[in-house]
Amino acid sequence: MRQLPQPSTADLDLVRVLSALADPVRLELVRSLAGVREPLSCNVDRFDVEVTAATLSHHWKVLRDSGITTTFASGRNRLVELRRADLEARFPGLLGAVLADSAR
Amino acid sequence: MRQLPQPSTADLDLVRVLSALADPVRLELVRSLAGVREPLSCNVDRFDVEVTAATLSHHWKVLRDSGITTTFASGRNRLVELRRADLEARFPGLLGAVLADSAR
């Protein structure tokens, strides 16, 4: 498994993170990832979102580029996980506040 | 002084609030408002942002429409204040997490 390129924790940018979170599909993906402790497959049928595979792939890229998720690749498989600790280190309380609302 | 139309606290939407915050100029305006206890004049020379008056006016509208600020109008004067309590009631911890980073 190799890790796809992503910004370092120190390089996480608040505006980019907020922009990435400011989308109902991406919020749902983040909520799904927050509910598990292991990386999840990126397959569209795993998530409760009504988008095409191409659109979902775009959303995963936005989340990775902003530093919200890490993506691992193995051949054609992709696993993704939330950068919980990195986000908490850089923006304490932000992810929790966002997830608290998503859980309503 | 009349209050310009704004969403009720119950109608505040996380995606709209995150979108409104996901802009460097609007983050700076929110940070400025967070530093005071009284409504501030909307005049461009009051804020440390390099935008035209028309652009600033647009940013104020985005902040108001998303429910982050209240705008009061009196003739041609506009005063704006942060909806601190409303935001905290609807999204506990969110504003604090965002402002903590802006203050770095």
C-alpha cells in the first residue's frame, strides 16, 4: 500500500479545510469515516451518497488535497481514512464541532 | 435602526456557514467582529482587508445570508455584529475553533 500525496499537518490551511467540508456529500463521507476506526474502501456502494463513481472520486480528491483524509492505494484499490489526529492538532475542536452537527 | 433579513437560529445550515467562513476576507471580517462587543460600521476603511467597497458589501451579504452576522441599517449606515450566541447554540464550538486558528 502506498500513500497518495497529501499536505503535511503544518501545511493544513483553514480556508481549504472549511471549503472541503462545505459540501453535503463530503460532509457525509467525513461522517462515515468518523464512525469507523479503520480505513474504508472508496467504493461508491459503501457510502450513503447519490453520486456517480467519478463524482465520488472527485470528492475524495478534494478531501485528500485539503488534508482531511489520507488515501492508500494498492493497485486499483483505494482505502481512505480521516486524519483525525492531524486535524485536531492543527484545528482543535473543529472536526468535533462539524461532526456534532452532521450527527443530528 | 432596522435589522436586515437573516435566517433564524434554527434555520442555520452547516454547509452554508462553512461556505461563508471558507474565504480569507470573510474570515478576517469575522475575526474583527469577534474582537469587539458592539456592532461595527461596515465601512471598508475599518477593516484590514484589501477589497473594494462593492466586494466588501458582497462579503457582508454572504455572512448575513448564512447567519453568521446581523446587519442593522439606518439610512445609508450599516452596522454589523457577529451572531455569537446563535452560532454557539446551533454549532457548539465551531466559531471558537475557527477563530482560534485565525488568531495565530
